[in-house]
Amino acid sequence: MLIRSGDLVEVKSGNAKGTRAKVLSVQPEKSKLVVEGVNRVYRHVKRSQKNQQGGRLSKEMPINASNVLVVCGSCGKATRLGVKVAADGGRFRACRKCGADLGALKRPKAARATAKK
């Protein structure tokens, strides 16, 4: 999965369609992510030492990664992500619309080899 926590995404389906928000956490093994303010549910909590007041706590639940698109920082549009290879052999995420660099995926093999030694 190419989406990382901290990315700005736009929700493309569901109740929050059209919402742009930040990714809080990513669950790549389940292909889900938690987006700030999207898919909020209530958890009913009983009074206890830890939670003095009790009542209903609102929290975000995960949504499927296929329901969001990353918003490109340079062109400002919601876009799919592609992977490009840099001249030094490293891989990075790229915007499919404008080709802008959206962050590194892997360092080049030469850089990793020197880091291990």
C-alpha cells in the first residue's frame, strides 16, 4: 500500500464523500486506514476509575483504502499514486497527474549497503 500516515487524502465514497483529511494510521495487512473525522462511531463506556464520567465516546474507525485518493501537494488534485525509479536507483511515490515526487519508498541499494557497514 502506497498511502502513509500523515498523507492528505480525499474520501471518494461513503457518508463522508468529498472530505479531505489527514490519515492517522494505516493497517496494510487489512488494506484499511483511519482518517481524521471520517467514519466516527460511538463507544458506550461505563463509569470507572479510568473514565470518571462514562457515557458515549466518539472515535474514528478504519475505512477501506480503496475508498480514498491521495491529494497531491503540488497540483492539489486527488490522484492515484504511481511508483517511479530515480537515477540513483531509489524508488519514490509519484502523482499520476503531474508527476510530482510524493516521498521516497526505498533507498537505493548502494545507500543501504553503506548504511549496514
